[in-house]
Amino acid sequence: MSPAALQALADAAEALARLAREAASDPDNKHQNDALVPLAEAARIAATSVRVVRDAIRNRQLVAYGRMRDRAVRRTDLDTWIASREVKPSHGLDDADIERRIARLARTRPRPAPIPDRSGVANQSGIAAATVSRLTRRAGQ
């Protein structure tokens, strides 16, 4: 191995050791929660699109850091924003939309029962077969 490759390997090992020491000395992961998350990663974490995250920044629901291409949000702010978007389910008939639909169903009239013909069989429209034949004969005159 070349001396440059060995030096790069030693630098990487030193960086890993430093990160391990920081993680061990910070049990509540305070620094990790304050880390900046790029918008694409923030959208993935929030299970939404990048456009929705950008709209939240534009509407001042999220604070962004950096320029347009390098924008990022703090992980704690992102977690707070995700929690604020929680939709609570509605239970029972307290929902206004369900009540409106039930009232509309109550107002609708039931369809008339089909009228059986002489053979006792009803057709689809509810008109007896004798009436249908009488109407078709008049139309043919």
C-alpha cells in the first residue's frame, strides 16, 4: 500500500473514533436532533413530497437554512411540523358530512315496486307486459 492510502485510512479511522466518542458522550442525541436535514431527506422522513416541504417553508411553518439548492431544515423543527400535521379520526355520527349524507338518504323516495304482468313476472321498468304491448301497438298506428 502506498503511504498516501495508509494516511487516508488513518484519517478515516481517526474520524470514526471521534464520532464514536461524541456519540458515547452525548446519550440524549442532542447534537443529532439539531442536525440539518436536506429537503429531499426531510420529505422522505415526513412521507411527503419535496414540494409540500417547500410550501411549508414558504408558509413559515418550517424554518429553512441555506440557499435554494442547499436548503435544509433542523430535525427538531421537522419532527414538530410532522406532529402538527396529525389528522385525528372522527368517531361516530358526529361528523357533519356523514350526518348530511344520512339526511339526504332519508329524504329520497323509495322506487316503486315492479308491477307484475298477467303471468306474474315483473319487468325491469315496473310496467306490466300488457301495458307495454298496448303502448307499442298505439305507436305503430
